[in-house]
Amino acid sequence: MICFNEINKWYGSYHALIDINAEVRKGEVVVVCGPSGSGKSTLIRTVNRLEEVKSGQLLFDGNDIHAPMSSMALNKLRSRIGFVFQSFNLFPHLSVLENIMMSPMRVRGVNRTDAKAKAQQLLDRVGLAAKAGAYPAQLSGGQQQRVAIARALAMEPPAMLFDEPTSALDPEMVGEVLSVMRSLANDGMTMMCVTHEMNFAREVADQIWFMDAGRILETATPQAFFSNPQHPRAKRFLSDLRAH
């Protein structure tokens, strides 16, 4: 579903992503972890071209994301990749229901009645059916993030990207967002998640990618990664986590 082929990215003279080769298969959950500043968020943002790459090829469902294309073609491609940000990014002047209805109506031309029915169904799925008429400012952080997940799902994307979806949340709200992500994984959604939630990674991931200094240093199953990491930097990372 997602294939990184010799991906490199610079910010000026800073080499942010170095020779990235990896793939996410259909229906697979990949958790990208590593220390802050290792390139995790930059990597995930290349998948829907929020970050441009300097060299290499990035395929999403067979399409070269970074090939020259019109803005219309890029928007169409992006509409098939659900993206959940750290900071929710909901429209503050729209109700919860309207936030979810907007993209299907504007981008896919879905009629209002169908968009509303789908939005209500998705709100029910993320446990927020009673909040349809509320505005983002009236919700907790965990509720806002669940609305953001419902909004991404409204476009019926074949894959979902999560960029540290719980890092802006109070600890007691983290679980409610992770449980929605777990249910998506159980339903076979292709997912790529940048997260520091190691219990989630252990329980839900099919693959762990460990990054540091712009490189993927280790790819492993959760069982292998947490019980017997191979790379010295991964060993240090996990021992630091356990110390905390």
C-alpha cells in the first residue's frame, strides 16, 4: 500500500531523511517510534506530500506521490489518505457534524443528506453521537481528536496516517483515542502511526520501525523489538523508556 524507495529529504544542509527503504502492506499496522527529532513526523508527512522529498520514489497504492502532478490530482490523491494530526485541526466555526460532512460534500460531491447520515454513523463509531451539534471549543482534547479521526474516515480512505495523535492530550484522555485506533486496526485498516505509546505499539502493531537521526535503524515485529532489539540505539531507547 505504501512503499518508500531510497527516500531522501533535506532542510537546507540538514539531511532529515536518509535512504529510507520500507513498505506498509495492505491491512498492516506500522508504528514508527524513536527519540524526538529522529525524522518520524517528517517521514509520515511525505506520504501525503505535506513534506516534499528530494530524491527517491514513494508509492501509495501504486501511484507515485511525488511525481509532477496538478493540484487537482494531488488533492484527489490526498483524499484517499486519512491524516490525523497532533493538534486536531478542526474548523472552530463548524459544528462537529459539519466538520465531518465538509470534505465528502466538497471533494467527493456527496449530497448533504448522505453526508449527514455517514457523519452521524461515524460519530457513533467513535462514541460521540451525542456531540453532533457541539462546537470544537466545547469538547475535551480527547473528544476533539476522536472527531478528527471520524472526519478522516468520512472520506473512506484505504489508509490512515496518525502523527502523534495523543501527544497533545492529558493522560486520562489518551486511552479513549487509542481505543478508537485499536478498533480501526481490528477492522483491517492500513495504518501508519507515529507514537510514543509503547503499549499500543506492542498490542496493535504488525511492524515496528525504529528511527534515529533520519534513518530507519530497525524493523521488527513488536515481540522481537520489545524482547530482543538488535540495534544498539534501539536497545538504549528501550532501556531509557523502562527506566522512566
